Amino acid sequence: MNGLYEDINGDGMCDINDVSTYFSNLEWIPAHENSRIFDYNKNGQIEFDDIVMLSLQSGSED
Ligand SMILES: [Ca+2]
Ligand SMILES: [Ca+2]
């Protein structure tokens, strides 16, 4: 919706399952060539703060 990739597991919704999937792939995502689309707070790093951002986004969708 804002150029960032929020539907991590590709089920068409942004919810707690995506937060969980992001956490599970925290070590894989930085190796991905498009990792910046997962950098929700745009500080150049894939980290726990990005999970928090995703969590807040998914919570406001309902
Ligand atoms: Ca999803
Ligand atoms: Ca970040």
C-alpha cells in the first residue's frame, strides 16, 4: 500500500501471521536483494524495530 511489502506470507492479508513470519525470516530477509521493502522504518537495517512497525500496521488494519 505504501511501497513496502507487508503481506509477508502472501495470503492477501496483513495480520499477526505476517509479523510471525517476518520474525521467523529475520536472518534471511537482509540477504534478499529487495530487503529494503521490508525496512519499514527506513533506517537501512532489518531488525526488531521493523517487526514492531509491521505489528502496529497489522493491528490498525481491522
Ligand atoms: Ca499475510
Ligand atoms: Ca529498519
